[in-house]
Amino acid sequence: MKQETPIIKSKHSLVIALTLLTVMIVFSIRYPEPDTLLDALLRSLGIPLYSRPASETGFHISGIFLTVLFIFALFYLNKAISRHRLVLFFAAFICLSSAPGWLVIGYQHYFASGIYAVELDPHQVSCNYVWIEQQFSGNCQLSIKNHSKDTITVQAVLELPLASYHPVAQESILLSDLVLQPRTDNSFHKEFKLALTSKETFSGQMKGTFKITLSDGQHVRAWK
């Protein structure tokens, strides 16, 4: 009876492939800041993140580096296995896409406390506004997940980039006393008022464009 070819034909190549994939996963983690750990490392070394650093546009240096690592990882993975290559390549891609988020959520659930146990998607934060009769006012909707077992009270500051030229870009929207219940996705609908001036009445909505800073009174984290 003919023996089936072993799926692993080179343990050495497999170790190299798994090591490269692990490095990529760690470098791709976005915690506790909005930048990936690789971007934070490059910033600390004084290396620009983009080929046109003044405007932060062009080729993303971290993206190029991770792409090269991924190519090498696939090369060694191909050398390491003899069967089911397509399935394993697909599994490696899914792992790289999801594992950084899983690791952060796992850490927040079991080890983090205070503001470091909080999860927020800034692209889902939206604010409706209206300027009428010398008053600029509105309300903001945001969802914040508290992964810890403790209740957390935070203050949120929403800022638009100055380059957006929106009237609100000149001021910060302050949303205070957001009480986050433990192990819960907390939804808020908070009103705000700003001291702005305009020659005409206008209204609208802003969504997914804010830099959001949360503070629990001791520590501060930002999302953008």
C-alpha cells in the first residue's frame, strides 16, 4: 500500500514561515494608540511613514514592509508543506487580517482596566448639527464597548481636522460623563452646543471624520 506524502516536508521552512507571520501580526496591532505598532516604531526611529511625509500621502512604508514579509512568509510556507497549499495560504491571510484584533480584544477582556479596556470604532461616530438664531447646536451618536468587568466613566472630545474647513473644525465637541457598563456595547446620544458665528442658517451631519479622544480621569487614548 502506497504511503501518503507527509503534509510537512520541511520543519525548518515552516518555523521561518510561522515566525514571519507572527511578526506581521504583532506589527499590525493597533493598541493602545490608533497607529499600528510598526508605525509607532518607525515614528520613534524618525522614519517617515509615507513617501511624501509632508502631506502623509504616497507609498505607505509600513505597508510595503509588511507586503515583503508576507511574500517571504508564503515562499517559506510553500517550501514547508506538500499538500493543501491553497487552503493554508487562505488560512494565513485570514489569520493576518483577524488575529491583531482578536489579540487586542482578548487582552482587554482579561487583563486591561479603565480606558485601556475600551473599544471604539471612530468611523461609526456621527453628529447632526444646526446653526440657527446665533446658536450652533447638535447631537452626537457613538457606541463604546467596555471589555472590562468594571463600570468606567469617560469624557469624549471630538475634533475635525483643520484641513476640512468645516465650521466645527475650529472647536472641539466635548461629551462628558459617558458611563460605560461592564462587558457591554454602550450606545450614547449626547447633545452639544458651540460658540460659533455664521451669516446664514445651515445644518448637516458629520460621520467617520473625527479624531476622538477618551479620558477616564487618569489616562487618555485617541482614535482616528
